[in-house]
Amino acid sequence: MDDELLELQRQFEFAQQAKSSIRLSDRNVVELVQKLQELHIIDFELLHTVSGKEYITPDQLRQEILAEVSKLGRVSVIDLADITGVDLYHVEKQAQRIVSDDPGLMLIQGEIISQSYWDSIAEEVNDRLQECSQIALAELAAQLHVSSEMVASVLEPRLGTVVKGRLEGGQLYTPAYVARVTAMVRGAARGITVPTNLSVLWSSLQQLLQEMDGASGVAVEGSFFQSLFNRLVKEGEIIGSLRAGVHWTPNVFASAQKESIDSFFSQNSFIGYEVLHKLRIPQPIQFLQSRYPEGMPLVTTFVHPSMIEMLDAATEDALERSSWIDSLTILPMSFGSQDASKLLSLCPSIQQGLKSDKAKIFGESYVFSNGFIKDVYDRLEKEMETFNVSGVSGTVVSDALRETKAGHDASRLTESTENVSDSSSNKQAMEKGSKKKKGKGAGIMITGPAESELDNQDRAPTKSKKNQRKGKNISSEQLAESKAAAKLVKIKEENLNVPSEDWVMKKIAILVPDFEEQGLDDPQTILRPLANYLRPMLINSWKERRKALFSENAERMKQLLDSLQKKFDESFLNMQLYEKALDLFEDDQSTSVILHRHLLRTTATTIVDMLLQNLDMHNKLKNGDEVAEPQISESISLNPGERTSIAKTFPGSLSNKALAVVEALEGKRVETFMTALRDIAEESGLLLKKLDKKLERTLLHAYQKDLVSQVSAEMDPVSLLAKVVSLIYVQVHHKALQAPGRAIAVAVSRLKDKLDDSAHKILTDYQTATVTLLALISAASGDGEDCTSDRILSKRELLENQMTALKGLVLGTSKP
């Protein structure tokens, strides 16, 4: 067989050395190889080299790769591609196949590394470790251009064999160094006598090692110390308990802890949780309950049952003597009010007293007998007898209006919308006619016949209905009045301010001087809880006393509401009438603002003052205040501050609406005021009358008649102008204009198209002369010269001469 192989080799060599008579080109060779592959004569894979002039089989490529790896131990795939001259793709593919077939090789980050390479690296690391005592894996990884995890995975199997050292926290240490650090950890742990955070201990050891080894010292991680410590604990070389991995409590401290707690508790029959916190016991209640099952846990203290027996004896004695006791004076100083409250709930005498209503607990720690409380209440009730009933502060006006009007106004409104007696109508007409004569100026109230006509139109149906319902209305009114008086008594306690809490506390402090003597005059300790208990009973007594006064005030409230409704009807209709005249000047913004403001400052202000004063009086009557008999015929003018003060005394939404109407007085638009006025009227339960065409004609007629009488009687040339202009506007536009002096000139100029030239000239000349006279008067007040006084007299005489012509202009055409 060997001879045959040798013969074949000689023949092959001869064939190679023989010169062919036919030379094949590279292209012919490539085509020949392709043909052989097509004929399956070459049935194995061939790889082209990078140069394209050579073929290589995958097996040969793998052999060459293995040869390079065996020679170097670690070869990059990129370098193999250059060495073999084969494309990188084929090299990577064959490298992966080699690594998968040979477990002694690994492909990492494009490099093939053999185990022999790692063995040599491990030997080098060991030599270096013995020299330096410590090597960081990160440093080795940087040198070897691999990850720290790879270095660790390679070195761990070789620790104790090739590498004589210990791997901890990313560091390699020699056994001698580990033994040295272990001795330090053992000594430090055994020297600890109190609970310690191990992180602080490791920091101290690290600093100590750096000081001992100097600049060449090894940096030791805390995890290394922790692993050595855990091993020592497991082996029993140090004794104690480890919590959360870092909180170490030595056994000597735990023993001292228990001895201290046992000593304190046995001597005092209690122990505070704060003491256990200082002794580093995180869950004191669970610790004490497991150690003393018979004890009682309180809020801040743990007590022995003997403490309950001592407190029970003291409280039982106080209840028998109809007295009171502060349990904190019996208990140790460290006890809090919550502890005392819980301890009292465990006393048999307190449990029995609370069930039989013989004892009360106030302020968590104060025990009062029922006899003591009754004595204090009786004495306070006597003090209440001298208390002024009118001392009640205001409550809810709107509620009072609704409650009272729900009674007597229901029948009154029914009657007013169905019938009214002839005698009462005549009487109202006479009264309003007399009030009308008192008005002065262009802004007077429209009353008299107009109001009688108004009442007859809105409130007087057929006579037969009146006769049919007369008896029913009388009985309904009586029933409504009785219900209203009853509702007034049912005011909620939270709306009352008498007796106030402060008043009750002051009286208790005076009646029971023991509180002050024992330093219990602080309202938060006992006075306020006791006052809060007694005050509802005192308020009930107070309500009974108020019943009589409320009943007396019910009739006055009814009369006040009737009067207020009548005055409000009159004023509200007048306001609507004056408001319509403002439409004539809407195209002149500046004049419109002046007219709006004038109407707000005059008629609107009078309405608000009347409404606020009457609502305030009603509020006081409802609350039991002693109010003088109101002067119905006169209304006191209020300033803005007084209006705001009165509005704020009203409760709830009524106060908000009152403040809104007061604020609207200072605005620039009458529409805003009218909206606010309607809101407060509806909130107060007042009826609103709308001005229709028939009422408007009636009121304008009365207004014109009154203006005619005023113009006829007016002797002041300056005051005459405004009244004449108002009268002309009634005659020409059928509008009740309320114009201040600043708007007279514009009002006069707008009459040019409505009057003939001569009449308008008389009016214009008179207005110009009036302005001149007022200017002279204003100038004279500054210099006081005689010549100016003469000019004033001259101009006034001129105006007086023109008055006749001006009066004739309006009175000659007036038909009141």
C-alpha cells in the first residue's frame, strides 16, 4: 500500500513538472473548474481568495485558522482574513464553526481566544497579584481589551489553583491580605457595644488601611468588609443581630437593654415608648407586649394594671363627693392627655358612671360628677336671667322676611290682588296725596292720585269677590300670623351668638375659682370643653326666654313689611319712569353718563337708603332686639360707609345682594342698579311692580301737575331752569327727565326741533344768562370785588325779568 502511494506521488510530481504543450489561461482554468462542478466531478465547496487567483476549500481555511490560533492563542477575525487572504464573511463563518466544535475556544468581540491563552493570562495575573497584593478587574479588563465580567468569569474557575487569591467586589486580593482585613473586621465588630450602622464602620476601616499602607495602600470596597463580616457572623465569631443588612446590634447591648427596661418597669409600673426609642428599640409596643403580656399599651406609655387600680380609686372618690378631678394630677408627669383618656376608659368606676350618667369626661383627662355640672349650670342660668335679651347679634334677614311673609303676607297679597276696601283705598290716597306735597325739586316722588289709581288697578278686582272671600282672608291671616310667630322661635342654634362661648367660659372661671387656683384657666384645657357642654343647654333656656319677645315683635314686623312694600312700590315705579327718559340721550355718551349718575345719586340713593334701613330694622326685630318705633314718614340719608356696614350685617346671599346694590350706586349705568335692586327685592320677599302704559300715563300726569305747581311757585331764577326743562320734556317727549345742572345745556339744545324759534330762543337766552350768573357767583367767591357783586346783581335782575317769559312759555301750554 505504501509503495502504491509513493508511486502515485512520483507520477503526480512528474505530471506537475512536465511541460504541457498546451498552456491554459486563468479564464480557461476558471471555466474548467466551473465545468467540473457542473459535472459534479468536484462535489465539494471551493472558496475564492481575495486576489481571485486561488481557490481554497473550507477545510483548508479552518486548518489555517486553527494553526494561527494554536500559534498565538488569541487572534482577531479581521487579522485572519488578511492572513488567509479570504473574505471576512467566510472567515467569520468558519470561525463560528470552529468555536462551536471546539469547547476550548471562544469567540469574543470578533476574536478567537483559546483556553491556553487564558491559562497564560491567569499565570501572569497571579505573578502580579503576589507582587501588589491587590489588582482591580477593571484594570485587567482595560489591558486585555475585554469586559470586567469576562475577566471575572475566566479568573473565578482558576482561583485557588492558578491564581492564588480571592475575588471580592471587583478586586483580587491575596490570602494574606484577606486574613489581615478579616482580623481588623473581627476586632472592630467585637469592640462595638451599641447599635451601629456598618457603613460608618467600613468607612473608618478604609481610612485606617489608607493610613497604615500610605500611598501604596490598597483601596478596599465596603462590600469586601461586608462579606468578611457576614462570614464571621455565620461562623459565630461575633454575636449579635443584623437588620436590613447594615444595622448591627451587638449581643451585649441587647442584654443591657432588657435589664434596663425590666428595672424601670418593675419600679414605676409604667414605661414610656420614648425610653425604648432611646434604647434603639424600633417597635416598642410589640416588644413590651411580648415581654409583659399583663400590661396595657397606651398612646405614649405602657402601664401595669396596678396603675389603673390607683386611678380608679381616685376617680371613684371624686364622683362620690359630687366633685371633679384632673386625672393627670394623679398620674406621673410623663403621661399625656391621650394616655389619661385611654386609662380612664379602663377604670370600672368611670365605665359605670358613664353608663348611669353620673360622670362626664371633658378635655380627655378631666372627670366631672353630674352633681357638680348641675350646680354650675344652675348658677349660670341665674346669671343668664340678668342678661340683656337685646344683646343678640343679627342673624338671617332674608329668612326672617320669608318666614314672616310666608304667614301674614300670604293672606295680604291674596287680598291685595283680589280686593281692597273702599275706605282703605281712600285713606291711602289721602296719605299719599299729603306726602306728595312735601316733595321739592325736579326729582320728587310721584304719589297722590297716581298711587290711588295704581292700587285700584293692580289690587282691586270685582266687589263680589271681595264679599265672597272676606271671611276666608281674615281666618287665613290669623293662621299665617301664628305660624310666622312660631317659625321665628325655631332659629338654628348656629345662628345665635348668645350666650357666647367666651361669656360662658368667663362665668365658669368666676363661679369655680378652683380652676384658676390649679392653673386650669387656659381655655383649651377645661373651660372650653365644659362651656361647649353647658352652652347648648343655656341656649335652650335662652330660646324659651326669647319666645315671648319674638311673639311681641311679630306684629311690629308685619306692620314694617307692609309699610316697606308700599314705599318700595312707590319708589320702584318712579325709578322705572325716570329710567325711560334716559333713552333720549343714548346717542350722546358723555351726557348719558351724567344723567345715569345723577339718577343714581338722587332717586336710586333714596330707594337704597329706605330699603336698607327697613331691612335692618326688620332684622333687629326678628333677632329680639329692642328697636324704637320707626319714623315711617322720614328716611335718614346714609353715607357709603354706613350703607356697606348695614349690608354686611345681613347674612348669606342677602348680604351679597345688598352689597351689590350699594356698589351699583357708585356705578355709571342705571340698568346695572335696577338689576341689583330687583335681586335684593326678590331675595327679601318684596313684590316688584312693572310699569305698564296705563300706569306710566297716570304717573306722568301726576308728575306734570306737580311740576306746574312748582314752576308757578318758584322764585329763584337759577332753580327755575331745571324745573322748566323737566316740564318741557314731559310736554314734548312724555318723559320724566331728571337732569343735573351739567346736562341742562344739552337738554336745552335737543329741544330746538321741538319748539318754535321764539320759544327756543327764550329758553336758550335764559340758560345762557343762568350760566353767566353762576360763573360770576363762582368768581366773586374768590376775589370779592365790588364790581363783580354789581354784575351779579345786574345779571340776577335780568334773569328775574326773564322768569315771567319763561314761566309763560311752559305754563301757557300746560294742561295739568
